[in-house]
Amino acid sequence: MSGTELIKIMIVDDHDMVRTGLRTYLMLEPKFQVIAEASNGQAAIDMLAASTEEKRPQIILMDLMMPGMDGIEATRAIVSKFPDMKIVMLTSFLEDDKVYGAIEAGAVSYVLKTVSAEELIYAISGAFKGMPVMTADVSQALTRGLRQRTAQSGDEGLTEREKEVLLLIADGQSNKEIAEELHISVKTVKTHVSNLLMKCELDDRTQLAVLAHRKGWANRT
């Protein structure tokens, strides 16, 4: 990021006072520029769809619980349409399923509203670089949520897209070949591979391929 480039931010929260407070504070940070606000997920999606690439934010501070469309649903929809968008979930809720749901939907980080100003700046700056930032309690909640999902599922809690990527890995395809096969970017494939390694608690793609064959997934038609 050059010395004159600002990180463009959108705030999505259904409480006017929260948006006002966040905007007022973030605008004091020289490298931040709040360019848009929305009161719910659908409004955020509509604003993004109507904007040009130059006018879109790079970071979205997303509230979790909102009327109409909540933060998880909005995150999933936004990341699907705008894969490069970085979303930081900013909420008061620490339930395991909500933390896991937000990250699984595509949020880069999950931050509690009780964090200090410095921690929020760090989380936003990290998200801009694609670097997840989580406190210890959030990380623990994510791990518990992952284990719960895995226990409830016979397929390690994988999403349909992750299963597709896993099968192609087991087929010996490279990230580039998988990207072409699924019509997604190589960057998105790498994200799916990282998620697969985390969920399956493995170290490399070779182990993923072995797992897929051992469980019989690679033989599914």
C-alpha cells in the first residue's frame, strides 16, 4: 500500500449509534476511509452491486445479528459475488456455531465489540492483507465449532465446494487445473485447500488425497 492509498471501509450494523461511533473513530485513523454504511446485509449487497469497482470498499465491518439478512448470510452472498472482498465480523456474540459459521461463510476475522481501538485497527489492517486476526477466546470458539460440525457430519464438516476441491486433489490436479475445472480463481482454490487442511487436521495436500481415498470419497460418482 502506498503512502497515499487509503483502506476503504464499509460499516454494516443495524444500530445507528454503533455506525456513528465506528465511523467517527475510524476516520481519525489516517490510513482508513469510511466510504459506505448499511443497516443490514441486504442493503449492503444492494450498495455493492450498484457501485463501480473504484467506489467499492476493500474492507467490510459486518455486524452478526441484524434483521432481514444477518451477517453470516450476507457474508456468504458478498464473498460469492465479490471474492476479493475482505469481511471482518464485528459482534458481541461468542457462540461456537456463530464463530464457525462466520468464518465458513468467508469472513477473514471474527472480532468482538469489546476489543480495544488498537486491536480493531490491527484486525482491519490484517484483513486488508488477507491475514486472519482472532483473539484466543475467538480462536477457541472456532475450534470447538469446527469439532461440533465434524462430529455431526460423516464428511469432516466440509462444504460442497470443499468436497469438489478435495476430489480433484485426490485426482492429482494442481491448483491451476482445479481453478479451471471449477471456474474459480487460483486464490480461491488456495483458500479452500487451507480450509481443508485445517478441518481435516492435516499438513499437506498429499495427506488430503490419501484421506479422500481412504474414506472412499474419491470413488464417489
